[in-house]
Amino acid sequence: GQSLEQPSEVTAVEGAIVQINCTYQTSGFYGLSWYQQHDGGAPTFLSYNALDGLEETGRFSSFLSRSDSYGYLLLQELQMKDSASYFCAVRGGGADGLTFGKGTHLIIQP
Amino acid sequence: DSGVTQTPKHLITATGQRVTLRCSPRSGDLSVYWYQQSLDQGLQFLIQYYNGEERAKGNILERFSAQQFPDLHSELNLSSLELGDSALYFCASTGGPNTGELFFGEGSRLTVL
């Protein structure tokens, strides 16, 4: 099976930088994804890391270390609209599908 | 708009009943996933289909079943419904079988009374 751990809640200030960590356990590994979900909305894809290193997409960056089974999502220049839940998800080997963590609720204060 | 269409958007039914949720994937996508999200919970993977065949299975209850049809739309059937089945059910689609980028529909909110 697969399991992921991420903090349940993170608080940050508008304009600041925040990092959301994710550790995972899986048999086999294809990659680590990140999704954003606003209350009552559909999850939307943010990034995918299949190889070690940093991927940058605008204000969002995602990092992966396969040897440490660890990744993080970095959000810069935080805006109030970034208040949402953020999920990491891992695709492992076998027939386990794409497994999501329980999500990190990001609270942004003015 | 992700291009994934789910119907119905809302459904209220009674315990013991059976419902069917429908998903139309993005044009050209062969892979369909179903997820369940209960209040303040994460996304629980139920099942994945790829081009009509079951590809992966999560913690899907025996009371639940799904299928993907030749036109690639998918249906999730929930039977003998219990109060605890009340949740938001998401369908997602993608082109390949192993990619990490899924496109989610807006979900079907099921309320069991």
C-alpha cells in the first residue's frame, strides 16, 4: 500500500513564503503530485515531480527527494486567494492508483 | 472548467437505497478515477479504469461498483446506502495510465438520510 504524511494546518502571512512538507511510503514510485482545493471545490493540479529536484511554476515550486521519500510545495508572495487545502499525492508501483495525503489547510492572515 | 463532467451535482436519498453517479472524462482521456471525500477528510481513492479495463483498486466497499463503457464514460454504483456514505464523490480523468496529473470534475454531493 501507500501512505503519505503532511501537516494538517499551516498559517502564514500575506506576501510571505510558506513550505508544505510531505513524506511518503510506497512500494515502487512514479512521482509526487500536488493539488489545491478550495472549500467545496474540485481539486486542481499544481505540479508533478518524477525526478529529484525543484520544479518551478510561477509563484509555486515543488521539490522531490526520492532517497528521502520527501517532497515539499513552496508558495511565494502569498495572496489571500491561496487560502485552500493542499494535497500531496503519490503514484507507486503495482495497482495502487494515485493516493492522496489528508491535506494541509493553509490559512493566510493579512 | 476541467472538461470532466459529473452528474448529478447533488443527490439526496435514504438509507438502503441505490444510486448511480456518472462521469464523462475529458475528450481523449482514457483513464478515469473515482474518489470519495467525506467532510474535512482527504481524497480516498476508490477505483481506476483505463480504456475500459479496471487498472487499480483502492478501499472500495463491496457495496460499491464501477465500470467504464466503450465511449469511455464511467459510472459509480453505490448500493445499500448507509449514513456514512454521505460524501462528495469526485471523478477525474487523464490521458495515460500512470501520470500524476489528474483533471477533476466538480463532484457529486451525496446525502444519505
